[in-house]
Amino acid sequence: MNESGLPPGSPHPALLAGCAPAVPDGIGAVIFDFDGTLADTTTTQEHALRSALQPYGLDLDTDWYRQHCGLSIHDLLAALPGARQLPHDEIIRRSRTHLLARMDTITPIACSVGLLHAAREAGLPCAVASAASRILVRPGLEALDLIPTFNAVVTREDAARGKPAPDLFLEAARRLRVPPQHCLAVEDAPDGIASALAAGMPVLRVVDGHLAPAGDSTDSTARPPRGAGAPMPRGCALGRPLSGSYTRR
């Protein structure tokens, strides 16, 4: 326990004010993306990649990056206009060096970590399904004191295909021994959301630090599924309802 009395990795209670998610009936596990979902790393990663590309005279468009940041860096460079002929391995090395040097500065996304602890208190297994490499995800989880909270950590090395293919989420569900349709996925990036939907999972998206069902234009109109208990605060409604209930065997 830390001095605030919360489990390791918990944000300060003030950060969770107005965002106390509950887990709906029918969910047997929760699977989280890491970058941009559990950890506020999007801007740092964008800066790291831009710096790594700079020696080769290639700029990184912010709008393009934000649409593709759910990809692994290998897939991102393969898709980046003008980067095909560049030395990808060297760019990746430079970017990772930058990120690892700043690992102790990353901060949690309060609503996602709040949901994580709510799920664990409800007895649900949780996993990470990240398109990033293990060399970055593990230190990131350690920096947030979240390693003990997860039953499984799946990274890009653990699946044949990265996001938006469903492989990473399906592998996480397999390791948790919970059918994909009973796993709630939490994501922030378009390719990650597509990956979880392709795996057949209900999806929560992170929008401006809040949680909303994927596909909703706003988070204020979302409603929790039947059986989810007390209404949740604005911006924290959980995903679409599942038919029936789930009993973990």
C-alpha cells in the first residue's frame, strides 16, 4: 500500500472524483491497452518518434500520428508516407532510447486505472493487450506499480499480427481463459478499437481522460447496462450490454 491507502498504481483520490466506474453484469474479464489507455504516453511517444525521424529529414504529422498511434512502431513506420526506404531498425532504436530515458515521468490515466481496480475488487481477471514491444510495456507498468494487478501481459511479440487485427486481444482472452465476448476491452486509438471489435469484444474508449462506449459520439448520453448497479458519473458509462450473465469456471 502507498501512503494514501490505495492499491499500488492508484491515482490520487482527487483524480478519480466524478469517475468511479462499475463493471457490468456479463463481463468475465477486462483487457486494457497500455499507451494512451492506462498511461498518458501519446504525446511523449509522438515526440520520441519525431525526434528519431528528424535526422532523415522526415517530419511527423500530428493528425496522421494520432490516427495511427495504435499500431506497433514497425507497422506504423511501414505505413508512414515517406518512411519506406528509411532504416526502420535505427529509427526504432532511437525512439525506444528516448522513451526508456523518460519512463519515470509517465502518469496514469485516472479513469482507466480506476476501472482496473474496480474490476479486481469484483474478482475479475485483467490483462494488457498492447501493440507496443515488451521492452517498453513492462517498464511502463512497473513505473505505474501495476504489474501485480494483471493476470497476463500480452505485447506485440506475442501475436502473429498487430492491431487492427484481433490477435492481441484474442491472445489475452485465451490466457485469461475467458471467452472474448465476455471480455471488456478498453482502448483509445482507432486501430486498437478496431482490433477489439474484430475480436468480438464490447469496447470502452478513452476520450479526453474519460470512458465511453466505442462508437458513441459523446460520452454524456451513454447508459450502463441493465444490472450494472448505481448509475455511473458522466463520462464513465460502460459499454454495450451483453445478453445473459457470465459465470467464470
